[in-house]
Amino acid sequence: MHCRPVLDDGVTTDAQLADLLRRMGIPATFNLCAGLHENQRRFGWMHAGQEVWRLGWNEMRSVYDGFTIANHSLTHPNLCEMSTSAARQEIAVGRERLQQFFGQRVAGFAYPFGAVNPAVMALVREAGHVYARTVDSTADAFPPADPMAFHPSCHFLAPDFWQRYDEAKRCGVFYFWGHSYELVDETLWQTLEALFARIRADPDSRWGDLSELFD
């Protein structure tokens, strides 16, 4: 089975997560909003009583070295509430800036807030993405009816994670998403590491890139 972790938002806890992934030899995709980063780290918001900070451009190459970068729009708006021209800019400029900075093709997209409609899907396709991730979990992730509505298997903290993992073996693709800032204590970090280890030990699974499913 083809497996992939996908993480959103470009926050400072991604550095710890990237280190864990490297240590375990696990590839991953990070969805970033190019317009929300400054040269230095900056405060973003509060989550579960903890400050969430965005990474600075001055550290992003080192944090994400060796990982796949995907587009999460330029500034993370609800694209369904924007004009066509404004949404097109959010999608296309976000992708172009990430490609220029990281020097890699950006094939994937993640809808901010999970908000999507047919018009937004068309703009994401027009901008050159080969797939786009929603937040609607499904037991049969692949093949999607439309690559621009590629539903994930589940969130990484889903209480039924392993049930969904087993169900995904029917379609042969299991990809799960989340945010590193949701790992608010050491117990959750240990739980995630154990999750990665269990998947890695399964002889029926392998880590793969999402874009290769469509290329």
C-alpha cells in the first residue's frame, strides 16, 4: 500500500517533525503558504493555550530539505468566497513563489480550510497542479473521481486511525494529514512516532509521493 503523511501551514514545530521524519527515513509533503512568511519567525495564533509561530524564510530551506513542498495558497483565504481573479492569484502566485524558492516542481495543492467548489477546482487545475487535497476523509482515497478533489484517508489524530489504515488497503493508498502544532505534549509526539514505526514495519506498505499516483 502507498502511504504518505501530509502536513500543513509552515510552523516552527515542523522543524521537530522534519527531524523525526529524517531519523526514521520517512518522506512527507509539507503544504505551505508563501505569502504568510517573513524573513524571521513571526507569531501566528494560539492553539490549546500554546503560541504557534510561522517559520522564517531564513530557515525554511534547511527545515524542509529533502521533503516535497505543496501549495496551500498564497495567504490561506477561503477561496470559495473570493472573486475568480483574486482566487486565481492566490493559487497561481502561491505555487510560483514556492517553486522559485525551493527549486522544485510544486504538483500538489491543499485547500485552505478545506473550502472547495467546482470553480476553485478549475483554477487549481489551471495553475498546473496535478492533485488537490480536501479534508474529507474517505475509505477509498484512490482513484479519486477528480484529482482536484483528492480526499485523504484521515487526520493523523483520528481516533479510528488504524481502522482507516486497514480499510485503505482495499484501494492501495493511505495518506493522512495534520498540523505539527497539534502535537501539544510529549505523549502526542511519542504516539506519532509509534504510528510511523508501525506503518514502516508493515511489509504490505511503502512510503510514496502523492504526485506519482497521477503523473
